[in-house]
Amino acid sequence: MKSVEDIPVERRLFAQNFRRARVTRKLSQADVSRSIGLDKSYISDIERCIANPTLDVMARLAGAVHTELCELVCSTTTHRSSNHD
């Protein structure tokens, strides 16, 4: 298994933010899996950074927790400036 340092920060951030959004909305992994047709164990693997979801899957997961995808992959502390000098 990869160490935490080997997992891209964006994947860790997505996993943390997705889980937070799911729990905040009082949705179980089973609720999410039923709503978008993915296996519950895959949802668990994503939240634990074991699985590396595609962009399409990430968008479906965001929709399942009624959140914009950009809110799950970005945080106010990790936003990169769009101004390139």
C-alpha cells in the first residue's frame, strides 16, 4: 500500500471533501452507491484513497452529494492563483 505522501494531494483532498459532504448530508456510502450505480466498496475505496476515480466518476459523486465538483477538489488553502506573471 502506498504511503500518504505517495498519494497526490488532489486525490486526498477530493476524498476528504467528498466524505465530509456525504456525512454532512447524512448520506451513507450505500445511499450514494445506489443513487449513482457504483459499488459501495468502491465508494469506500475512494474515501480511503485506495481507488483513483475518473473525472466522470468524481462528477457523479459530486452530484450524489449535491455539491459542485470544484468544491470537492479545491480548498481555500490550496487554490492556485489564476494570475500568471
